Amino acid sequence: MPTSSPVFQHRFDNIEDYLHHREPYLLVHEIVEIQDRQISTRHTVSDEADFIRGHFPGAHIMPGAMMQELSTQSAGILLAANFNPMETYNTHDPLFNEFALGVLVKIKNARYRGFARPGDVLDVVVRIEEQIGDVFDFSCLIQCGETGIMRNSFQLSNIESKLLQGK
């Protein structure tokens, strides 16, 4: 069901223009394609990332929680691109936007079937399965090469920024 409030589409040259996340927490390295209700992104696992160096010494793998975050950041880009309640949108000023887009409200499923190691390229496909008002249900598949290493489903919501800021 579509939202009753107007939505705006935005296209930017930089990932940082879609998301408020910044290094070292920005996990989406490349936007491959944005469609109406689906996005494809990419992440290359680095052995320099803090979460890799400590997880696990001698057998570095990307934590499942970080793969979940990668999927939600990808979904957030899709919301900013195609389901944005703001005509003017600026991620470079943390107090500019009236709404915080893509706030994680629920993880329904997360199933891990493999590992992501330094040097691996992760291809992420996130799809909107349902929308009720400002709540979006997503499904995601993360692949490393031809192998699906994670499937998940989750909900994100667009909320007033003042709620996120504690005001």
C-alpha cells in the first residue's frame, strides 16, 4: 500500500549523499543499480576494518551483524532514492532533514550460510516486499561470487528526525 504523503525521487553521484553514515561505518562501497523497488550494491571486505581485525584473530571473517548493517544501509539508499518524503534532502548537515530515513525497527529473519573474508566482494540485492505507510518490509540476499552467504528480512521506517535526536 502506498504512503499517503508525497514521495520524492533523488539521484546523487556519491553514496554519502544518500546516507548519513560515514567512514568507518559506511559499508556500501558501490551502488550497482537502483530500480523502483530494488537496489543492488557492493561491498569489498577489507582486512583493515576494525571489526575484521578483532573478529576473529587468525581467522578473520565479517561479522553477521555487519552484514545485517550492510543490508539495511543498502535499503536506506533505496528509500532515499525512491521513497523520500522530503523534496530537499541533505545528508551533510545532520540537523537539516525533517525525517530520518530507514531506521531499523525489526529484524524478522537472518540466515547465514557462509563466510565473508578479507578480499571478498559481496553483492547485495535488497527488495521492498511490502509498504504500509512509512514502514517498509525488505528482503535481502548477500552473495559472495555465486554463493549466497546471507538471506534476511527486516523492517525500516522513516521517522521524524527529532525522535532520533531525542528531542
